[in-house]
Amino acid sequence: MSTDVAPAAPPAGAGEPPAVQLRGITKRFPGVVANHDIDLSVRRGSIHAIVGENGAGKSTLMKTLYGMHRPDEGEILIDGERVVFGSPQQAINVGIGMVHQHFMLADNFTVLENIVLGAEKLHGIGGAAARRIREISKQYGLGVDPDVLMEDLGVGDRQRVEILKVLYRGARVLILDEPTAVLVPQEVDELFDNLRQLTREGLTIIFISHKLHEVLAVADAITVIRRGTTVASVDPREVTSRQLATLMVGSELPSPEVRESTVTDERVLSVTDLAVHTADGRPIVNGVSFTIHRGEVVGIAGVEGNGQAELIEAIMGMRPATGRVVLDGVDVSQWSTRARREAGLGYVPEDRHRQGLLLDAPLWENRMLGHQTESPNARGWLLDNRGARRDTARIVASYDVRTPGIDVPAGALSGGNQQKLIVGREMSHAPKVLLAAHPTRGVDVGAQAAIWEHIKRARREGMGVLLISADLDELIGLSDSLKVIFRGRFVEDADPATVTPEQLGLAMTCAEGPDE
Amino acid sequence: MSEVAAPRRSWAERLDWRQLLPRLLAPVAALLIAALISSIALVISDKDPLAAFSSMLDYGTQPDSLVDILNKSTDYYIAAVAVAIGFRMNLFNIGVDGQYRLATLVAAAVGAAPFLDWAPGFLRIVLIVVIAMLVGAFWAGVAAVLKVTRGVSEVISTIMLNFIGGQIVAFLLTTNHLGVQAKGSNDVTTPVLPKDAWLSGIPLIPGSASDVKGFVVVAVLVGVGYWFLLGHTRLGFDLRASGQNATSAVASGVNARRMVLYAMLLSGGVAGLVGLSELLGERHAYSSSVGGLGFTAIGIALLGRNSPVGIALASLLWAFLARASQILDIEEIPKEIITIMQGTTVLAVVVAYELATRLSRRAQQRRVGAAVSEPGPDKSADRSEVPA
């Protein structure tokens, strides 16, 4: 394992300039240096992974390369020639394409329409464009049909459309930003096959990720970024994921695993025949029943959009639902969200910006949110601003929320710190049951470990947890029992002690037929 | 615990300034822009802008003018607070006009009704205020109920209710119903209130023969109440939360429908007070001239950024402009220039506030970024620490 910054010498095509080369890139944002002295050399026809934990500066770097902002220092060379990008369009013109983590596709358009949107000048919007799409699809084995409506496609297909969209615009270098974040293991394998096919055809791929085993599986070269700079370039054949993790975080990677079981036989939350329907009567959650005991973490695995979000919202009382919800022996099925919260339901929402925070309000007001009727935030119908401020200072200190003060608006904090504030707020009211949806999504490794630790501690103290996560390692590591949800039903139970992410992924996707 | 809070608060104070400064500068900048644009309009029409402004300032600061400005801004302020209550929850109450016309009419009619002859004046005044608030709330409540049960946009329904309210007022204000016609007058009004139910003025401005209407006290109370409600009550928190992020508010346990109802009732209740200053302090009867502040109030609420103090300043400014415009006619300067000025002020202020918000947000992020990245080059040491 070489930890020098010099690019790993390309054995094939020596003498040929690298497809992409970055020299001494520094990008300062007021007050912060997001990137400094980045050196990167990407060989043509290779898959080059850039790894680093959330907040290490990967995205800033890729935005620089994609022309979304200009570096303060350093230079970019494409095929050996110096370029300066003033806009993404200029990057696209020299053949750089970006596949964003969040798909930018219109559901009510066909694949064709989505692809030609904004690139109408290339091949028009009709037959010629469709022919070109089929051609590209065939050449790279993407299997994309231009005439299908977007909303009929699954996540993996959508991603292939995004890739095709970039290829259609003539990209020779593809930047993929966390492409596997939304995929189940089987889809990840398909994606990797696609990527290898692309490189065989001479394209170059820059693959941004923090999932080390995936990086090791697919990359030809790896560059590690930590705290804004490149700390190592390594050959994936010579490095283990443990070594890579150490390079990435500067210390050992935390693991969500819990050892001793703290499950008791006291039921703290029982859900019976819970069902949620859409406005037109289609079931989204379909007769779900389960029980959580004190000190137990029940994990729900499922591809996003199979009813897990709706299930949690129904238990919180935010969505009309049928069925029974019994919290600590009391039937709360007809209670309002507020009454349920007061009775001891804690909630870490899936989308903290949409459901967990007031981004323009200061931290101490956010500390009140969701508990604005409870001490220390309120006395009777009056707010206790002073009490809330004092308690916010406590949460900031003991949950390690990195902020200059409690009067800062929540929107100014990083995602990890926002999440720590939310977790701290919910834990501060000693919930009987915590409903945690993707509690560590988009947070850095340090915050992730801290959040896991808080959940584990509360579990030891007798809290029940309903955990939903797309991170299967987290799900398996934290849960005492696992349920697989598919199309609004629990289709399988799994034992977290024995199940592997691959088995779980299979259960999540192939659950429709009993023959599987 | 307090040890933790103490050093942080000093940070917070410095931060607050960074956040506040752009927001204070924004209205000033907007005013300057508005003055500039009106100057251009004046120059085009061959008038000297400086002369116009200085005579406005001169006339607008006369004692009599100050009294008039305070009286006008009393009405503006109450109306704008009514609008702002809705704005705080992303509700657009365009129906203030209809709400206070109806409220003033009913309150005036009941206040002068013969069955109250036994009641002392003070009681009548209280009764008039309460009835006006109830009627205003009721009329706004119609829009709220429509929104909550049928999903009707309050923008549409409050506009419609303005027209309906106007028709009802016209219908009731006839001699067959609530109206009376004074001898030798074409005007139909409600019966004049007994003298002891007239609200006396306050000789607030020295040098002026006229008094400031007593209802200014109520306007101040409304402002204080609004400030207290927003910042110090659970209802106020729920209201603000719903306005800032409706989905987060719902997740926090706010009953969205109930909040719509409360906000509209409150807004309408305050709106019901708008016409009372004139009713109790000047005309002592409802006449068809009541009305027309609804849209002005929207502009003032925007200008004042829905804050209790901001709205007060905006109301005073508006009243000053309205008063000062009267001198322009005499000096043969078209007083429409004032309309231009008011319009551009609102427009410029909306743009300026948006800019200020962005600037202060960026400044905040910078400071957080700077403060958080301060620790040494490697924070792996504190990474694994978990508070017990």
C-alpha cells in the first residue's frame, strides 16, 4: 500500500496523458478551506474511486471539476490540456458528465423526453434522438427503452437513464456522486457491471463513495480524501477495507454492532393490523402487525417506497390509518400526534429538513419543536424560552453539536450536527419508543458513531426502537430483530445475528413470489 | 449547566448583530431606492424633487400633521397586524376590508341600540370592541372553515367575502334595517352613539389643537399582545412553526387544520378593531365611508416584515406619506407621486429583504464553518468520544 500522493503509475498506455488531472486544487469558502492542495490523476478507461467521509470535501472537488465553481488555486487538465471552466456547460463541452446522487428526472415524461430535455439541439426530439438513445444503450449494454414513461421505472433503471443522459451529451468522463446510496445490493452489482462495460468502451469513470467494500469491488484506483486534501492514492488490490477506513477517517471505523441483548418481555409498543391508504384507496401499508419490547430494536428493511415512511407516520399519528397502536398498555390509535409525543413517542424523521427542523429558526427554538408543550420548553400555555435555551446549551454540549452558539439558525449547521441536535432533543424527553427513520443518513462518520451510541444507550435503559434504514449494515448491526417490508406488508423476518446484507437485499427485492 | 450557557451567550450576541444588520439596512436601502424612483418621476414631470421632498417633510412634521399621522397609523397598524397574523402562518387574509366593515357596522348598531340605555358609556365601549372582534373573527372564520373542510384557498374566499360583506353592509345600512337618516342629509348612518360612549382623545402633541384619538392605546395593546403571543405562548410557537415549515410543524404535533382556524379567527378578530378608532373617536356612527384599508394593510405588513415593531414603523411611514401628499396638491405637484413612492417602497423592500435574508444566512454559515473548523488539523481524537 503506497500512501504517497503521487498517482499510481498507469501500466497500460504509458505516455498517454491522464484523462483527468488535477494539480494543487484549492478551494476556499469564506472561513473554511473546503479543498486544499488536491492532486488527482485519473487514467483513461479506468474506474477511479474517490473516498472520504461525509464532509471531507469530495463534493466540493467534483463541483470544481464539473465547472460549478472555480478553484482558487491549482489547475485542471483534461487529456493533458489545461482547461478553465466557467460553467457546467463548458465542462460538458469537453466531455465531462455528472450523474447526481439525487435523480433529476421528470416522472411524467418518457425516457426520451427526459434525455433530450435541454439537449434538443443534438439530435432533435423525435426519431433521430430515439435512434441515438437506442444506439448508446446497445453500445454500453444499458438496456434503456426511450419510450417508457419515467414513473414506471425502478431506481436502478432511473440511474441508467441518468447515465445515458450524460452519455447522450457526449461525455467521455463520468462523475458518479454516491451512485449506490439509493440501490440495494443486487442493483449495485448491476451498476458495477454497467460501469465496467463503460470503461471497456474507453470511458473514464470517477466514482465518489464512502462505502469501502463497494469501492474495493469496482475501482481500478482509489484516492482518499480527508479533511479537504488527498491523503493517499492506493491500489485496491493491495489494500484492505480496514486500512482504507483508517486512511479515510484517521482512526478505526465505528461499527454499529451491539453485543449483549437487552430485550425484555415487557411490550412497550404493539401495532395491530395497521393500514394506510392513498386518497384513491390503494393500500400503502397493508395490515402490518408487530410488537416492540422494552430494550428492543426492531429494524425494518425494505427498498424505499414500500411503505416504511408511511408506517412510521401512521404510528406518529400524522397520517390517517386504521388498526390499533398500543403504547405502553394504552391504546393511542385515536390520539393526535401531540398526544402521542407527550405519551412517550420520540421521532427522528426521515427528512430532517422537511420534518425535523425549522431551518431559519435558531437552535433553541428547534430544540422546542416537537416538545413545545413539555418542560423545559413550556409552562402551561406559555413558552419557557429561558428553560429551552438552557437545555439547548446542555444538548449542544453533551451531544457534541458543533456550533458557535444556540442562536445560530439550524440551517447553518452541517447535516451531522443538525441530526445530533434532533437526536439529542428526542432523547432528552426519555421516550418510551423511538421511531428512527434513517437516523444517520448523510452524516459524517463521527456523528454516525455518536448517534449509534446514543441509540444503544437508550436501548440499554429500556427504550424500544423502531429503526428504518437504507444502510443494511446499520440495520443488521443495531437491530434485535428484523422485518422485511415489501409493498406495504411484512414479508419476512430475519435474524440479525445470522443474516447477511446480500440475503437481506434479496428478500427486499424478490419478495413478490413464493417461488423465489 | 449554566456554566455551559454562559460563554456561549457572548458568542450569540455578536452573532445576532451579523444577522440583524442586513435586516436593518434593507428597509433603509429600499426607501432610498423608492425615493430615487419617485425623484425620476418628478424630474420627468418637470418638478424639482428636492423641493417636493423638503416641503413634504416640512408639512409632515407640523403638529397638526403629527396628530393626523398618529391617528392614521393607529388604523394602519391594527389592520397590518391582522394581515401579519395570517402571514406568519402563510395565510393570506385579503379580507380585512370586509371583516372590519361588517364588524364596525354591527358594533356601531349594537352600541347605539336603545335596549342598552341602562348601560354606562364605558360598558358600551367594551361591548362595541368585543362585538367588533367577534364579528370580524366570524367573517374570517367563514374563510377558515371553507379552507379546513373543503380546501378552498383563503385568498379566493376572503376576496369573495369582501364583496359579500360589502353587499350585506349595503343591505343593512338602509333605513329599513340598521340605518337612520339625519334630517337634511343624504347620508344614511347607524344611530349616533350616546355621548358617554365616545372615546375622548389624548392631547399628545403639544402645539396642536386636535387630540390624538384614544384608540391609539388599543393599537399599542394589540402590538404588545401580538408580540407576546408570537414569542411567548405555545400557540404563537405553533403558528410560527406552521408558517416556517408546515411539514415540520405537523411532525411536531401541530394540528394543521386547527391552526388555520385559530390564525384566521385571530386575524379576523384583530381586523374587527380597525374601524373602531374612527367610530368611537370621531364619527360616532357607522357611515358608508368606512373601508378601504385592506390592501394598504398588506403593503404595511410586508414592509414591517410581520414584526410588531417593524409594522409600527411602517404604519408611521405610510401615514406620513399619506399626510404629506396633501401639500403636494397645493404646490401643484401631482400627489400621485406618493402612490408611486409607496408602491416602489413595497417592491424594493420585498427584494431588499430577500437579499438581506440570503446575506445573513450566508454570513451565519460562514461563521459556523469558521467556528467548527477551528480545532486542530486532526479531530480524530474527539471523534470517538461519546458523552455518557
